[in-house]
Amino acid sequence: QVHLVESGGGLVQPGGSLRLSCATSGFTFDKYALSWFRQAPGKEREIISCISSRDRGIYYQDSVKGRFTISRDDAKNTVYLQMSSLSPGDTAVYYCGAGQEVEGGSYYYCGPLKYEYDDWGQGTQVTVSS
């Protein structure tokens, strides 16, 4: 069973940085897309960055491109999200996801590929405020 534990969130001032971690277990790490999502109050969960399972292509949502960096440590089965130049608009609960490639149904895109995410961790709160 997929198990995901996010950590590293907190309160940070605008312009600051945080590094989120997601420890994973219960699945073959390199067979899944590894992704970060966020959900702000009153909004739907959105995917902000991912690493494709096929070619390890890395993708970012436009709003975080150039500020956030996703990475993975295969030895530790952990995925990271380095966030910099944070603004109040980045305030949200951040979740990591392990996605299986699908043809249809309910999915998120990671690059050109579709992935289904069935399991979620508890998330980690990121609050950007002065």
C-alpha cells in the first residue's frame, strides 16, 4: 500500500524559502510519477510539479516555474520540493502524490502523460505571511 508522509512546511515571510520532503513506502519508487500538489482554502487541489515515470521528465505549473525545484532521492525513496521567492499566493496545504499512468478516468497530466493518484498523505501546511 502506498504510504506518503510530507514534512517541512511552516510559516515563512514573503521572499523566503522552504524545503518540503515526502517520505514514501509501499510501492516501486521508480515505476510511479512523483508529484507535488497544493490546495489553498476554498480551492481545488492542483498539481504544481511532477517527475514522470517514463523518462523522469520534470514539469512545473507556470505559477511556480523558476521558483520551485522538484527532486528525488531513489536511495531514500523520498521526493523533495525546494521552494524559493515565496509569496502569500503560495499559502496552501502541500501534498505529495505517487501516480500510476492511465489512459483515462480521473487523472492529472505530468507532461504529456496521464496519471491517477489514489493515495494521499496528511499534507504539510505552508503559510507565507509577514
